[in-house]
Amino acid sequence: MRQRKGLGKGLGTGYKNLAPMDSHIHSLSAKGVKSKSLYAIKQTSGAFRVESKTPTKLKLEQIGGDVSWKDYGGQFIVPEKFNNGDFDYYLIVNFINMEDATGEEDLENKYVVEIQSVAPSEVSKEDMKSALSSMGIDDKDEIKKVMKNKKQLAGLLAEYGLNATVYSAEGNNANELMKEAKNQIPVITGMFGFYMDRPMNRLGNTGWDFIKGDIGFKRMMKK
């Protein structure tokens, strides 16, 4: 499995004390689901309220990984595209079996689920070319074909690392993790700017930087 940028690192830092934990999250914890995101809590001041007590009927489409995704990992996409007022974006749900990914056994939490935002229009031509080339896509006709298939393209960009991880949770109940991830998607699309504005690493790069691949020293060189 390729090492992707921002694999759940630094998520939620500095936000954990903003609001009390929802009782629903405690019930998830008992089922083996541990959220690493601010967005699994609620704030009672009226500024925002994030809950997932009402199950969503949202369906995901698998676009990568193994058919036996619980054992070997899988990549899923929300079939519809979203728009934040400036550009279209897609949401990828990445399921990782940490025992398979790391080769380690008896881990405290066997599974990790991430939700990643991807915006193909925000990626530079240079980074787009590098991303496709890394997947062995170099032929002009094949490139054109992939560029037209936006869902496939979003999956490839996410795997390459041109994504912003807006939600991450870990646990030992695969079904509950995926269920909760789907419940969080309407919340993410409703407060997309809030999710993307927060720093996602120690250098202060935000989600807007991550979806462009404009992070770390690369961003500093442009200044």
C-alpha cells in the first residue's frame, strides 16, 4: 500500500476541548469505534451542532482496493460530486486494515477509516501528470480517458496523496466504522469550508493546500 500524505496525522489537534462529547460517540466507543475528528462532537452554543444519530441512506461505490475490503482495504467514493461555490469536489472513503497494511498483529485498533476530499480542478497540470504517471498512465489516449472519468480520477488523486483528510476514525468494528463515516458525509458537505480551513499539519497547511498538493516546503518555496 502506498504511503499517502496526511494519513490521519494531526487530525483534531487543538479542538478536542471545544465541546463535550456526544453520548452517541460514547456508544460508538463501546462498539469499537474511536473518532479522531472534531466533527464527531457537538457544540451546544448554537454555532454548530454535529450529530449522526439518524442513519443516512447514502450509498458508496467501491473504486479501488480488494473485493474483500475488510481484510485487505478498500477505496470508496460518494457517487455524486459536490460544489463549495468555487469548484467541484468529491469525497473518498478509505478503509484500511492496519494489520494487513503494517504486517503487525494484535493491534489495539485493527481498522482505520478516513474521509478525504479531492478536487481535480484544483490540481496543477504538473502534479496531475505526476499523479497519473505514478499509476502507469502515460499514454495520451489513456490520459484523456481517465480525465473524462471524474470518479476514477478522484480516486487516483486521493491515492497519490492529493487529498485533504477531513475525518478519521479507528476501531475494531468495520461495519460500525463505515456506517459512522457515511453518517458524517452530510455534515462534511454542509460545513465544508470549516473542515478545510483548519491546519492539518504542524506547518499550518490547511485542507485547501492539501487538495492542491501545495504543502510543506513546496508551499514555502512559492512564497
